[in-house]
Amino acid sequence: MLLHLIFSLSVFILIDNGNAGLTSSFIRNEWPSVDIPLDNEVFAVPKGYNAPQQVHITQADYEGKAVLISWITPDKPGPSQVRYGLSEGKSEFTAEGSVTNYTFYNYTSGYIHQCFLDGLQYDRKYYYEIGDGDSARKFWFETPPKVDPDASYKFGIIGDLGQTYNSLSTLQHYMNSGAKSVLFVGDLSYADRYKYGDVGIRWDTWGRFVEQSAAYQPWIWSAGNHEIEYMPYMGEVTPFKSYLYRYPTPYQASKSISPLWYAIRRASAHIIVLSTYSPFVKYTPQWKWLREELKNVDREKTPWLIVLMHVPIYNSNVAHFMEGESMRSVFEGWFVEHKVDVIFAGHVHAYERSYRVSNIHYNVSSGDPYPIPDKAAPVYITVGDGGNQEGLASKFRDPQPDYSAFREASYGHSTLEIKNKTHALYHWNRNDDGKKVKIDSFVLHNQYWGSNHHRRKLNKNHLHSVILNRASTAQL
Ligand SMILES: [Fe+2]
């Protein structure tokens, strides 16, 4: 415990005193950025006729008491029922879901099942079973702790994953991290790198690939450009078609009109998912929804305000430079006003972390045109480094801009371990030839409870509870 504290303090000092950004000199010895062959065991079809495959779960309500389970049966619809309960091998409850499918050019998907489990207890392990007879399959998941300002919880953050050997390394490292839920920042399968019927086939392989994690813990989805799949040359012009059929989100629970932007509360975090590739300028549905959702954030209940989006707002890589500028000009003022703690993005296939900066005073006609240090601003973190077939974005702009604290062109994933209402530990873990190496770490101080006013309130409450404790001890 003491060692942990010393580590935390030393990292905190390192980060808070830092002003010059660092560009890592590490050169990734890259595995080829090619997709794993279709016959590899990581894409294996589960045994048994019509056995459920591509099983994945996500949070299905606003508060974390419901789970949406989704899976695909290849041969016939079969049952959409989930049998579940709190003891292994004994299903106390059943829930009935629905089934659908879709076509994409000459590909017809399997039967996509979705089943909603609600009224779950917080902080429990549930066992569930899907499928028929000998082909039935068993999984489990853990519900989060009750929404509470001091609930501790560990999230993982993964982006731009794809289905290469690098993707596999990222997924395996993530699964050893002890994190309980993935905040996924867009670009899932990279199936759109294929043509015609192969697009659907590569969505299926990706579904089987991530099942090893996504069937056991919720992945909180956001969409990237590789989900758009606007492919007029084969007559496919409905944006996000495959993604929306396969990866449902609980958007209605936060009164959104689109599965592409929504919010959830989980443990002590309020998580807002935005869509880079949906209209977001003033008066659009997403803009209006975000304005209202930010009013719903109650930092007394959920101190941690986290935003996910695909395209980073602050990015000093040559790849995708300035692509986030339009969203920055629309939303950055709100992020600062509402003291967002951290914004995670993907898209750029490298890692980068910013200092707390803003550029809200520049309004084209006046103001400082450069980002400036701003204690009310979020930390911006780009983790588009899951390891897809497009490879790394290895060229950073030179010199490193003042807002960029650390950057490295490697594959990896991040974790955010919320300790209480005031502190969270953050790590970025590089995939280093099969090993997971913690590279970038810092203590994230909560933007709301870290303010002088709330710190005083916290100290007062702490003092009050100490006095009460002493009084009750004295009575014993
Ligand atoms: Fe992308």
C-alpha cells in the first residue's frame, strides 16, 4: 500500500512538473500488419450445429443494472432466449430476446440475436447460457458497483483494433489487465478494407475474435470511419449498416435518437459517447442532445466525466492532422465549462497524451490562436493503437507542440483505474514483442472534486465523519 502511494506520488510529481513534451524514441519492431488468416484458431467457429457465436455484451441502461447480450447463429434462427442466474449451472431466470439479419451486397448475415437482461443486482457475478441442446454455450459477466461517488472501477481503453497479430497481442494484454469494461473508441473490424461478400465474412471473424473478452464484460461502443461502409460501387450506401445491426448501444436510455451517440453511468463515471461522423454543428440532434446530457451530469453522484469520440481533437501526428478541428470548434467550450476529466479518441494509429489545454479564446477575429494551459480543460488521450492492418502512424509533426505531453508510435491499450472521487490511476501499455510494458502513467485528479470549493467541502465532510466516528467509538 505504502509502495503504491509512493509510486503514485512520484508519478504525480513527474507529470505535474512536466512542461516539455516527450516524443518517445522507441521504435516498434512491427509484426506485419496483415489480417490473421481465416482458418486461424482465433476465428474458430464453436462446435455444434447452429452453436451461438460472436457473443458480446454491453451495458443496456443508464445506471448499470441491465445488460444486452448479442450473438449470432449461422444456420437457423434458433432460440433468442438467455438463461441466467447467480450460481453456476443453475439458471434462476430466463429472458426472451429478438432475432434479425441483414444483407450486404451478396452476403447474408447469420441470425443476429439480442436479449435484454434487466433488474440485475449491482456488484454480482451472473452466469448465462444461450443456444440449444448440445450446442448450448455458457458464459458469465460481472455487474458494476452501484452508482456512487466513491465506487472504484477499472476501465480499459482500446481503439482501432482490427484483426491482425498485433490486434491479438493488444487484446491478450488487455485481458490480463484486470479491467472490468472496455471503452472502445471506434474502428472495430476493418472489414471495410475488403470487398463484396468478404466484408460480412470479416465482420464475422472479428466477432469471434473479440468474444473471448466481449462475452464476459461489456464493451462500450463508439463508431469510427471504418464503420461507415459507404460503398456505392456495390450498391451499399446506408452508413453504419453492419455496425448498427451487430453492435447495439443503449442510446434510448439517455434519450438519444441515435445509437451512434449516447451516455451511460457506470460506478463513479458518467461516460458520454459522441459520433465524429454524424452531424454535430449547432442545432443538430447530436448537438442538442449533448447540451441536455451535460446538464444531467451530477458530479456529486458520478465525479468522473469521460468522453469518447473517434477523431482526436488534439493530435500532433502527421496522420489525420486537423481532422478533429471541426468538432473542437463546436464542443471544446462545453468540455471546459463542464470540466470533463478526460477525452479518449482513436483514429490515429499511435499513442498521444496532452496536457490540460484549451483553445477556446480564439474566435477567428481575435484571441490567442494557440492552445494555452487551462486547468479546467480535459486531458486528451489518443489510443488508436489497437493494431489493425493499416499499420502504425509513425510520423509525428516536428517540433512537438506545447500541448503534447507524450507521444509514441506503438501498439497498445490503456487502463483507467478509478480509486475514489478524487483520484484515478492511468496507464498506457505498449505491446512490446509479446510483452505488455507500462510506459505512460499518471495520477488523474478529478476536475470537480479537485477544485478548491469541493476540496474544502470534502475536507469538511471528512472532518465531520471523523468526529462522528470518534463520538460513536467513545460510546462503545
Ligand atoms: Fe479511424
